[in-house]
Amino acid sequence: MKQVMNWARGVGLALAFLGAAPGHAQPNGAGGTLARIQSEGVIRIGVRDSAPPFAYYDGQGRPAGFSWSVCQAVVQQMESELKRPLRIQAMPVSLAASFEMLEDGRIDLQCGSTTHTAERAQKVDFSNTFFVSGIVVSYRKDEVRYANPLQFGRVGVLANSTAAGIMAKRAASKGSSVIDAVVPVASYEDGIEKLKKKDIDTLFADSVLVPTDPEISRRRVMETIEPYALMMRKGDRALRDQVDQALVKVLGGPGIRQIAADAQLDGKINLLTSEVWRRPSRDPAPQLY
């Protein structure tokens, strides 16, 4: 896991090399989204519809979760900087649809649990990291052979996720891991249900997002590092800089721990998350496969 350690060390240098203090806004090919937001007083935010505890819609159809609260706090900071009130126009989005909706202008910002990868950064821009998770392998407690790091059997992955891409590459490499099939699941809850029904043998997914279940165990070692960030249109630098400026204040402020506690994440804040709150980073996830 040398590359994971390099990523962790790189976070400590992010303040110097990745411009924790945002740069000056520059003209961009997206047509000046920030100028439009300031003029209209409206920011369009796509909220992931099924990524609890980060972003989801509650029983009353209202956006909720840690990322949603962070986005609200970011907009409050932007109001102060832009010297005008801003109305949030929120709409549910899937991970796959987010990229197209950003590109065609239906949303200005995506709020969820999206991992910043170099591949995705070719299509969209990312803010500084606001949380760091990692992929773990879950398996049925009574089938301990899947605790073996090389045994996957029929492995479930969330469709269109970074986990799906990683596992597809791993299966194609014909390495030492035993992978019988890569099976897409509709949600993390669906993955757990498929495990319990023995439709899959393991679940390869973000540790923070997978529901706990008394019948399911997890391997102790994280397979990857997953830096979560907000997504914006590619080349929309003025908005990205404004969002990063606001994020520095939100993540570095005294209220972030309470936001995490309200989302039931207070016991899941690892050292890497604490570090990026203290020293902003825009490093993508390390390329492991």
C-alpha cells in the first residue's frame, strides 16, 4: 500500500502546493457561473439521492446528510463574500447523471460522496477534499474464508462507482485474487441484502457508506483511499475558487464537528479526514489498480 502512504504524506504538503488560500478568479469557458449566481441570487445544487449519511432525501422529501449540511454552510459563506443572499435550488441526482447535469448547466454544484479521481477530473472540477473514506470488503460472518484478502468470489460493487472500476480492472488483470464475477448492486443497502441472500459472496464498497449488520463482517484493512469532494463544471475556476474559499472556513471552523455528529459520523472521522480539515488538499485518490 505504498501509494496510499504517499497520498497520506502528500496531504501534509497540500497547503503549500495546492493553494489552500484560493487564487484569483479567472475568466472561464463555462460562461461565468459565479457571475450568474451573483446576479440571479440562485445556486443550483444536485444532491445525491441515495448516499447516506452524506447525501440523501428524507421521508419528507427534503435533502439531508453531512455533505448537504456542508454545502449549506458553504453557500452561507458565499453569501458573505458575494454580499447578497443566495437561494439554494436543490434537486436529487444520481452519481451517473451528475456529470451530464453539470455539463449542460442544470446544476452548478454536486453534493454527495463522490471520490475525486484523476479520471473523473478530466470531465469535471473538484473542490478541496471534505472527507476521506476507503473501500473495505464485507462478507457473511459464517463464511470466514472470505476474510482472506485474496478471496472475493462473486463480488458486489455499486454501479458506476470507483469501486466498480477498480474491481473490473482487478478482475481483468488475472492476478492472484480469486474473483468469480463482478456483480453491480443498486445501492449499499441492496449490496448488504444480496450478501445475506447469498446472491454475492463479498461486497467491495466505501466503509463509511455500507450499513452495519449483525450477520456481516468486514476485513480490517482498507483497500483504497477515497477523498470525497464537491463537483463543479469543468473549467469553472471562479466558482471553484469561491467554493474552496468557503470550504476552508467551514471545515476549519468550530461547527464542523457538530455537523458530523448530527450526521452520526462523529465516530468515523479518521486521521486523514482531520488532516484535510486542518490543511486543505485537492489531491485525487491514489491510483492503485
